[in-house]
Amino acid sequence: MRSFVIGFVFAFVSIGSARAEPKTLGIDGGLDMPTGDWSDATGLGIGALARFEMTLQPKLALTARAGVIQHLGKDIDSGFGESGSASATEVPLLGGVRYAFTQSPTSEVYGAAELGLVVYRASIDAGGMSQSNSDTNLGMSLGGGYRAGKLDLRGGLLFPDIGHAGNMGLMATVGYQLTAL
């Protein structure tokens, strides 16, 4: 896993130093609504992601996003006649592409796809006992959005573990471009 992350960072640095194309840094605040079995165990996720983008062509850009999504706790039945609570945290580390379907000088409608690692931590408190587990999985996001000036509105699907694609989140983010590099 560590060699994957190092290779990912090296690829972005190499591409970035080889081109004098526009690069931007931004931040996204988002909500993640879990679906499938995942929604039985955890609530709405609230988080923030840092965003890096590098234009390759007028309509195509490389992207990288990393952040933290904290899911609200949810009351659960422990199966032994006692109730408990469960919560989860995700740390997505994703890289991908963004393609503008329509573009004007001040706005664009785009599609985006990202792939990378998602560190996931879940904890359960029931019957006076506490248990937690963490895992790192291959995850991805697929979505689209609308960008007007420095404001970026995006919606899509977040798959924290591609191996269990039925457990995904419906994610909406509002982003702001902080600076151009």
C-alpha cells in the first residue's frame, strides 16, 4: 500500500514538473449518505477534502483529493437484546480525471472519476463493551458537477471498498478554489 501511495505522489510531481499547465488548490465540504447494508450501521457522513487539479488540455484535468469524512453515530441492535451505537470514519486518498462536457469562460459542466485508497475505521459500543476495526481498501468515486468561477458543486457516488460495491455513499460537495499555482 505504501509503495502505491509513493508511486501516486511521484507520478503527480513528475507530471506537474514536466508541464507548465494551470494547477489549482481547493477545498470541498461534503455530505455522504450511506446506502445498502452500510446504512444500517452508520449515519450521515460530514467531511472536508483538499483538492489539487492540473489542467492537461482545455477540457481535461488530473485531480487528487484527500480528506476526512466522519459519519454520525447510529443506534443499533446488538443481537443480544441490548442496544448500542456505531460510528465510522473514512479517509479517502483519491486521484483521477475531470472532463468538461460544456465549457464557457466562467462556468463548466463536468464528469469526474477517481480511484485510490480509502482508510476506513468503524467502532461499535454495546453492552458496556467497545470494539473498533480499521481497514484500507481500494475505493473510487464517480460523479459530475457544475463549476462557476471559483465555486464547484458536485454530486456522485463514493465507493469506499470496490470489493463491496453495494455499500456506497451518495455524496454531495460544495467546493471553493483557494489558489492557482
